[in-house]
Amino acid sequence: MSPTTLPAPPEQGHVTFLGAGPGDPGLLTLRAVEALANADVLVAEHDVLDVVRTHARQGVAEVHTDADTTASSTPGTGTPQLTVVDGASTTAGVPANRDAAHLVMEAARGGRRVVRAVSGDPGLDAYAAEEMLACASAGVPFEVVPGVATAVGVPAYAGVPLRDAQGTDVRFVDARTASDRCWTEVGASDGTVVVSTTLDSVAAAAGELVSAGRKPDTPLTVTVAGTTTRQRTWTATLGTIAQTLKQAKVLPSPEGGRPVIAVVGERSAAAQRDRLAWFESKPLFGWKVLVPRTKEQAASLSDQLRSYGAVPHEVPTIAVEPPRTPQQMERAVKGLVTGRYEWIAFTSVNAVKAVREKFEEYGLDARAFAGIKVAAVGEQTANALIAFGVKPDLVPSGEQSAAGLLEDWPPYDPVFDPIDRVFLPRADIATETLVAGLIELGWEVDDVTAYRTVRASPPPAETREAIKGGGFDAVLFTSSSTVRNLVGIAGKPHNVTVIACIGPATAKTAEEHGLRVDVMAPEPSVHKLAEALADFGARRRLAALEAGDPVTRPSERRPGARRRRSTT
């Protein structure tokens, strides 16, 4: 009698319950980033997906909350409904329109690694606790990656410390589920109370605290969209918060109000916030800055702008295409390998990319540069070479430009230089400054078109309307061509938009197009340009504070208002 073959048990996957923090993607932990990079299925609500998806691997299946089924739900009254939102999800075998606990477990079948991301910290999320219990009952292995709790992270970003040297008692209350007994207990305390509520219900929560025994003149702060560049904080008292929000024209929301964190307490609020509001006092806080470059070109610049509190928006104004006749480039690359050149000079990241692509086409790598001196026009180009595996021999010590490169370039010496030729891969519209300078130094130059620059396609209609209608607070122009191309594909920026230019030539082009230049970099560097804009924003903010005016962004000025000329 042959033995009975039992079916193999279904392979269990693994679930990671992950805290995404209060909203700033920079608050994700290293362990969270690692888990996201290895996930097969990502389950999260809409707003949480925006925080975590950039760290997920390409092709991950995404599942998010069905807003129609949960918009009016309140915590503790049911489970969130989740639905598949992309093609990858359907191929992953994840069912749509199931409650979260069942969906998470089903997604884990077949050995899939599931990340269930929640706002704040999973330990403070009632739904996450239910889903963990469901996994435990079904034998699905799981782990928990803590996150920054919203009730702790938002006050920190608002400049509101929760404890002091005297060890203030801190209580946390969710106003949406708090019982009368809970209000009575926190009302009887003189410590700090952190209330999770909605913007529409702040006044009601303040009334509950007053009814429970707190004095109406007790200070409080209310923060909406905490830890994001949309963050806004109001300072008032329990008795005046309703009037404060009314004067600020905070209108009731048809969706039931945006989540907010209110901090109540004698030692935690108004007096200290003026000095401790580090986040909202950043020089470009909340500014929407147009960067007319591709995402690849603008990466480090956009990161720098974010460090000043800005929201960068990249709009490509040029597109890069191969040369119409590739034979010249092919001959030059072959000459590079056969020893035709003493130097190769890169004047842009695009030139590095073009040569690298040609190398890959021929099966070459960075070793082909052996014995050849390599020059880079500036830091970004040098970084692109280093990423390729090539450390440049020459980078300008002063100005990062063709003129700066020529200042440091050695003259041709027939005794020390066995070869007198330079390979210069460039754009089709490059100026002749570098070529003329190298010839004057005694070098022969093969000036080769490595790529062509053409005007990019117009951005979406929404972006064009924002540019012309004053929706952007500032625009950074990094060359004359970015001025011409942006105006050509999207129209002229509104007169309230701050115009920042990298140098005199770019500023002249901007003025020729009817734009008033507010900011100019002290030297031709995109990072110095961003610094100059930040300095402008800081001075603008200080002037408003000294005048007793509210701090506003340029886009919040009245349409048609004339912009003052900057002395930058």
C-alpha cells in the first residue's frame, strides 16, 4: 500500500506593521526603510502611501483605503476597507474591497512580504492592534516597526515642549473617543494635555476641558498638517480658541475636519513657542519653488530647498536627445581607447551620461579612462564621474564654469605632455569659451557634439496656470536657456513670484522677457543660488515680524500687487 501524500501547507508570508510617523518622510526609521525596500505588497491609507511609497521597490503591489467607505467612519466603529489601486496589485493576487485584517493575511499567503503602514506608531493605532491579533490567530508571522507617534512628533515640530525641568505630567487624549470620565480626569490635572482631534472640533474639546475644571485662560496651541510644509499652528487659550480660528478664517470642513494636535498647559505653549518654533520659522517655509530642471539634475538642489522648508516643483525646460550624426561621437570614443587624447573635459552631467551610454554600447567601462587626464567643470559633474567610477584630475578651485576651468588648466608642454589633444564632449548649443581658451593654451581640441538640447514639452495645464497665476512663490533660473524655454513652454511667471537668477547673464535674459529679478547668486552655483533665495526669504520674514505683520508667502499677496525690487 503506497503512503498517502498529503498536500503541502500553503507557504506563509510575513507581515510588518510599520509606523510611518506623523507626515514628514524624513522621520521614517532606518528599519522602516529597509522593510519597505523588501516588501512585495504595501498596504496603507492614502496619506500614508504618499509618505512611504518612495522607499518601496519598483513593482510593489499597492493597496490603499477606499475613501468612499471610510470617510465618515470613526475609530472603534469598524475596520478600514482597502482596495487594489494599481496593475501590479492585481497580478500579486491581492483581493480588492476586503477589510484590512483579512486583506493583510491574504496578501501574505504564498510567501509574500507585506508591509502594513499606519500613521504615527502602530502601538497607538486601534486598527493595527486588531490586525495583529488576526495575524496571531491565523498563525501568520509578523513584526512591529515603531514609528514617531503623531501626538509626540507634531508638538516637537510646532516648537511646543511637552515636559519641563520640573517633570510636568503629560496626558494624551483622543477627543474622538474620549469618555466623560477621561475628560474629568484630565480636567482635574494641572499637567500638559495633548489632544488628538479635528479642526472643526477643537473648540468643543476646549469646552470639555473647561467644563472639567481647567481655567479658560489656560494656554493652548493647535497644529494642523503637523511635520509637513503645510503645517500651521495657532496659539490661544481654552476660552479664546474658537474666536482665534474664526479670525483666521478657518472654515468648517464638509469632510468632518482635518486632524489636528492641540497641546494644553501652563508650561507648554505660548511663551516658549515664539523662540522654539524652529520648523515654521525656516526661511522658505511652505514656499512653492519652481525649479526648471529635470528631476535628475535638480535632485541635490531640491534637497537643499527642502532643508529651508520649501516645496520644490521640478519642471524640465529642455530635453536631451542623441546627436543627429553619431559618427563623430563614435570616432572620438574609439580614439579615447586607442590613445588619441591626453585630456577629456566634461562640462555637464549630460556629457558624462552621453559618454557613459556610448561606453556601455561598446561594452566598455571606467577602465577605458586609464592613462587619460579627466577634467570636470564643477562639483555636480565631478559627482557624476565618481558615480561612473572615475575620479577627475581637475575641478576648478574657484568659479565652477568654463572660465574657472581655464584658469586652472595647464598650458600644453611638449616635454611633459606626449599628446596635445583634448576630447570635449558637449551639447550642440555650447559656447566657444572653453575651446578658444584651450587653443590659446596650446592644445588641439576635438569639440564633439555628444548630445542635443531641445525645448521640452509643455508641463501639465495645472502647472502652467500656477506659473502664470501666481501659484508659485519663487522660480530659480539656472541659465538663460531656462528663462527662454520656461516662458516658451509655460508662459511668464506672475509678478508676485520671486525671480532668482544664477548670474548676470541669466538676469539680463529674465529682464529682457519682462521679469524683475529679486535675487541673484553671489557666484554661479545652483547651491549658492538656493542660499541666496533662503537669505531673501529670511529677510522678508524678519521684516514682517518687525512691522507686526503676519508672515506670508509671496503667492499669498493680492493679485496685481507690485513686487519691491530686491537689493540682493
